[in-house]
Amino acid sequence: MEKKWYWLYKNVLIGPFLRVWNRPTIEGIEHIPAEGSAIIASTHQAVMDSFFFPALSPRNITFPAKSEYFTAPGLIGRLQKWFFTSIGQIPVERGAANAGDATLAAARTVLDRGDVLGIYPEGTRSPDGRIYKGRTGMARIALATDAPIVPLAMIGSRDANPIGTWIPRPRKVRMKVGEPIDGRAYVESLGIDPDSREAARPLTDHVMAVLTELSGQPYVDMYASEVKESLAAGRGWPQGAEPTLG
């Protein structure tokens, strides 16, 4: 689904600047299907991840976006809504009781038309660059739609766009794309019914293991959101999530 503004951002307004400023490279681009639906499951290191990868991707990517991006008040809120709407992003109210169902419904609208959905299985940016436990929404979408999961590791984007910054720094960004994963075939190989409630967790863990290998970063078996909450509350790093010096 080609959108005029998406094309302009990628090829005229933002993409050329990022390609010069951050010199992004991508390895394994041949693993992205040339046509048909697919789910790009990416590690999440920086806000700019949603710009670096689309700048080099051969296909348009649609990301679910927080509903707050579409409902913020004032001039900034209106500009924000216009920007995310113009590039085809879809709003999802993450805190709602039916957030999972809403995300699945939004994802179906993208995948049913044969487009590519981008999603961050960790649910939020990594607080320290490591790879954190994945949420099962990505796996549920894959199992419900039969769309292949294409793992993507972002490398260096955290240095280029540290938390709290808006303007990227001139740091090199790399991306590594892994081979597509057939979610239903994977859970069936484990002797699990792909339509069962138990199927999503092992598939999610498998994708996170692949992302960990691609990224070269350590894995933390804890949700990044829980770690961030503990740090923000002044409780420090939760037991088992403490960074290892060196």
C-alpha cells in the first residue's frame, strides 16, 4: 500500500538525511518477502528505529502506534496526529482492557491486504540495550493470520538516538534480518496445537532467541516495562536484571 507521504518521508524529507548522517546498512534484506503479508519483529533500541529500517526496507512498513500519538491536545498534538496518520500508522490503545484484541484487529487490516506489519515484541524500548522478554501479541497475530515472522535486530540505533533525544547523533546504524519464521509450523514441531492458548509463549521465546543471536546482545528474562517501572520508582534494578559490568 503506497502512500504519498510515506514515499516523501522515505525518499525526500527524512530518508536521504538518515542515510548520510547515520550511514545505515542492512544485512539479510533478501529475507524480506518481495510480496504478500509479513510481520517484521524488531528489537527496540530507539524511537528512530521506526525511521531507520523503513529508510532501507524495500517495502512499506506499518507500525501500530500508541493512541496517545493521535489524541494529544494542542498544536503539537495535531501535528503529531497528522504525521502518524499521513504515513499510515494505526492507533492502538495499549492500556485498554481489550488492548490485545484491538491490536490483533488492527494488525489484520494490514496483513489481510498483503502488506507488512512492523512490531516490537519487547513492547517498549530497551532500558539499557539488552534484549528483553517478548510480549506474546506478535505471536498471537502470526498464529491467527499465518503471516511469516521476519526477525530484525537493530544495532547502534541506541547510540544514534539515546533515550530523551529527538535529533539523531552521527552514529552508524546497522540492521540484521533473519530468515522468516513459520509460526504455526514451529509450534507444531513442539507438539503444540497452534490454535491453543499455550502456543504463543514458546513461539515468542523462539523469536526472542533469534533476535538475541542476531543482535549479539545479552538476553534478560524479564519484561522491559517492569524494569523501567522499578527504575522510575527508585527501587533500582530488579533482581535478575542487574547489568553485568564489562
